[in-house]
Amino acid sequence: QVQLDESGGGLVQAGGSLRLSCAASGRTISRYHMGWFRQAPGKEREFVADITWIGGSTYYADSVKGRFTISRDNAKNTVYLQMNSLKPEDTAVYYCNAGPRIRRDQGMDYWGKGTLVTVSS
């Protein structure tokens, strides 16, 4: 009974920035950890970043560390992914993810439908 709605994807040149948003459907989601995964064409889905519901502790994949920033606004039931210094290899469908337990292998329980990020060279 949790819906996650991503937005903010689009086409951007290498070196540019995008900010993704993920809005949850209800207040209960505020107790969940939230994060982002991505899946590039022909590749498996991979972990990008997550943030805990209490304390706001963040964790990043090595591939995005220093370039991406995950944050949350509990009052808005929204998690953000600020993506800077984008590279063509960042091109993927980005999925919002949420659940009561951190899982970075196959993701947490709830998923958004995805938003496409295309980085041109």
C-alpha cells in the first residue's frame, strides 16, 4: 500500500546536473529507509544511494560518491537525489526504493516506476 513517484529525469549533457525527486503516498513511508537504484540498458539493476528514516545516515555506491547527494524531507514524504558532474555511464532508469530494512543487493520492499536519465557526451 505504498506508492513511490519519481520525477526529475531527462536529457542532460555530460558534466551537467539533475535533481530527482521521489514522493511517497502516505505518512507511514516516513518511517522507512529510502534510496535509489538504477538500471542501464543491458545491465543489472544496481544500488546508488540510501538514507535512513531516523538520523538521516547516508550511504553511496562508489561510482557516485562525491557526485551525488541523497536527502530527505520527512514533512513532504520525499527523498531527493542531487546528481552533479554527470557522466554518460550514469545513463539509466532511476528507481526510488523504500522499506523498513536497508537492502543494497536487491533493494528494499517498495519500488517506484522509474524515471529515465540520459547523459549525452
